[in-house]
Amino acid sequence: MLQKAFAILQGWSGDPCLPSPFSWDWIECSTDATPRVIALNLTGYGLTGSLPDFSSMDALQTIDLQDNSIGGPVPDFLGNFPSLTSV
């Protein structure tokens, strides 16, 4: 999803939350028995284009996209994250 849309993110592979503490730099995961992505920290990655659908990350609490060139309309799925507190 995000890695397919943005070439700079393609260097990360495997599970973004495991093995802890070697998770991906731009992802924050919960500490639950089954970790889930709770934050996307993509500030300053030089991302361009529109946001792909990452609605499957339904545990997200924070999305930080500052200092990028994201364009297009705000995707509808962003309003459906039940725990989202900061965009």
C-alpha cells in the first residue's frame, strides 16, 4: 500500500512491528501481544502524489505527513479510523 505508492519507503520489508525493537523507522506499533500499527511518522520523506488506500491500518492513532507534497482530495477512509486522534 504505502510502499507501492512511494518509492522511498520500498527499502523496508517484512512485518513493520516485528521483531521488536527493530520496527520500521516511520511506523510506531502497539505493545499488544499482537502488535498493530498505531502511528505513521512520515514527516519530511519527500512524498509526492496522492495518498493510497491504507484503510486496513484501522488501529491508527496518529498520522504525520508534514513536509511532503501530498496532493489530491482527502481520502474518505481517513474519517473511518476509530482511534485516530492526530493528523
